[in-house]
Amino acid sequence: MNEILLVLSLLVIYGSVLLVYRLFGKSGLYCFTAIATITANIEVLILVDAFGMEQTLGNILFASTFLVTDIISEVDGKKAAQKAVNIGIFTSVFFIVVSQSWLLYRPSASDWAQPAIKEIFSNTPRLMIVSVLVYAICQRFDVWAYHKWWAITKKHFNGDSRKALWLRNNGSTLISQLLNTLLYTFGAFWGMYQFPTLVSIALASYVIFIITSIADTPFVYLARKMHEKGSIPEGQQ
């Protein structure tokens, strides 16, 4: 069941990226970045077994933010992609402040949610702080690497900027995700799990990121095609 849910999650989340781009253009991708960074940092608290590996949830949502920056890099350039990264950073910091403020309130006698909220979000500051730092490092690296690969492919194909999208997409994301996996797993979960579990989580996460990176390539091609055909709402490209 977990395996089926993960595959469905990938299709729904990646499909949603294209949907918001089609409906709202670049603004939709910026909004998706904000939503994904918040929900991924909650979902990552859940540990599951799937495909013979122990892994945290949130990997697909994290991967979708790389899909967003790759789409924006491809159709709108480096500066616009960096804006998406900055939105993700701001959203994460804002969520830390707001979620921690919930724990300061004294609940009423009839409250039933506060114990569960406290149980979940008492661990959030460390995870979120690590997430913000890792997100900022890896996403900025991904945008830089994407355009570095683009310069290489453009030169190789005699100035044709459309060629080898798959190479710059996967070449940047696979390296960025390796960096993301190592920094986040050991930064966020050190002391919470035994070292063998940390290694298992890191390996499982990177295997998933390899799959999600390869799987997102058709979606980048589709987004570029939508942009070139003028399918994006006017003024939102």
C-alpha cells in the first residue's frame, strides 16, 4: 500500500505543478513553492517502509521544489528561479515562528488539539532550521548548476539553447539532491536515530531522489512546451 501511495503522490504532486503553472503561470509556481516547503517539513516527521527501504515522507514534496526551480530556470531564467528559492526560505522561517507561537498559548479546559500539536511541533524548530539552511544551500546550488550545464550544452550544440534539456535538468538535480540528502539527514536526525538508521534513511532518500529527478524531466519538457505554445495565462508567463 505504501508503494502505491508513493507512486500516486509523485503523479499528483508533479501533475499539480503543471496545473498551477497552466492556471496561474509563474505566480502559481511561486505559490506552490510556499505550500510545498511547509507541508514537506511536516510530512518528513513520518517514517515508513516502502520498496524494501526505511524512509521519511516528504521526499517527493522536496523534489517538487527542484522541479519548480528547473521549470522557472528553463522558461524565465536564473533571476526568476532565485526568487522561488527566496520565497521558500521566507516561508520556512515564517512557519517556524508561527508554529512555535502556538505552543506558548495556554489551552482551555475543553481543548483537545494542543497535546497533539505540542507533540508534533516541539521537534519542529531543529528540523525546520536545518531544512531552511539545507534548502537555501541546495536550491541555490541547483539553480547555479542548471545554468552551468546550460552553458555547456549550448556551447556543445552550437548555440542551440533548446537542446539537452534532460541533461541540465538531471545533471543539476542529481548532484543537488545528493548534497541535500547528506546535509539534511545527518543535520536533522542526528541523535534522534541510530547511525545505521541514518545511513538507511540517507540511502533510501537518495534512491528516491534519483527516481524523482528522472521522473520530473518529462514535466519540465511539458512546461516548456506549454510556455512556447502560449498556454500560460497572459501576463503570468
